[in-house]
Amino acid sequence: QVHLVESGGGLVQAGGSLRLSCAASGRTVWSYAMCWFRQAPGKEREFVASISWSGSNRYYADSVKGRFTISRDITKNTVYLQMNSLFPEDTAVYYCAATAVRSSGDAPFSGYDYWGQGTQVTVSS
């Protein structure tokens, strides 16, 4: 079992920055791909970014590419999402997720098994 806890959400003005953290615990989390999803009110949950357990591969949704950066610190079992140049449309609950993978370079866009409880990000205009 993998337990994930997000933090770092809050209220920020448009153009501002936030850094989300996701602390993982449980069985061999260092061998898991990690990702961030988000869900805005009235919308479906959508992929934001993913990172392989090796950190060698990172993928981003087009809507956040160039503004968001996903990273991980294996020594701390923590994944981060640095969010810059935030827009009001980035307002959502952000969820961290993890899944076991076969290859160190895998960073899938879906099929994640473990989820955190989410952290609210609100961007005011």
C-alpha cells in the first residue's frame, strides 16, 4: 500500500507561483511513477504532469507546458509540482498519484493506483 499526502495549495493571484508537494510512504515508493492530476469544478479530472521513478522522463499537459515543472526527491519520497505564471483557469483541486511501473523510464498518463486526498489551488484574476 502507498499513502500519499499533498500540501502547498492555497490562494494566489494570477501570474503568481505555488509549489505543491506530495509526500509518499509505503512499499518501495522509489520504484513508482508519480503524477499530478487536477479537477476543476464541474469538469473531469485531467492529467497535469508525470515523472518516471528514475526522474529521467517527465511529461506535461499542453496547457501547463513551460509553466509547470514536476520533480522528485527520492531521498525524501516526495514529488513536487512547481507552478509558475498561474492563470485563473488553473484553479482546481490538485491530486498526486502513484503507480508501480516495470521500467525506470515509464511515466504513464493514466492508470494510477494510489491517490492523495487533494489540495486546493485557487488563482484569482
